[in-house]
Amino acid sequence: MTDRWEGAQTEGAPPDLDERGQASRDRCTLADLRAGEVGVLDRLELESDQAQRLMEMGFIPGILVSPVNCAPGGDPRIYRVDGCEIALRHETAMHLVVDVCPPTTTMP
């Protein structure tokens, strides 16, 4: 039997770089997603147990996610995913890689 969380962990995957060797804006971490932007979750670069917990909360690769609000100090930040609002610390959001959607994309 295969583990349903298999493949969620991709630690050490290199970031996508443009021709100048800088990180592509088409792909960034969830922590880098700007207010008003929408991204499609690509992968979770976390230990298996942490990835599993986030996936149980709705952070499944392929789902739309968007920053909604943040605490007065900036951390944690609230993200909308699958119709729910979930707070994540910056440290955790840095390990979730998203593909930035075109500006016309809206959350359901």
C-alpha cells in the first residue's frame, strides 16, 4: 500500500531561476506572495509530518491560495485556502512553493 502523503516532501529542490540567476516571479514561496495575488500551491518543502498536517488543513498541491491579512507585527499571516482562512507563521510559509497566477485570477 502506498502512503497518500508520498511525494509531498521535496526538500532541497532548487528554486526556478531566470536568465540572470534570480528567482522567477512566476514561482515564489507563499511568504513572498503579495497582497491581492493568487497562487497555485506547487509543493511543500517540509518534513513529512509537517507537510501532512498542512495538507490536512487544505494546503494540497494544485489548490488556489491567497494572502488575506496579517497580525499587527506581520506574523502570523492569514491565507485563504479552500474557502477557509488559516494563519501560518512566516517560517512555515517560506517552505510552501506557489506558482503566481495572472492578475485576473480570483479566489472562489
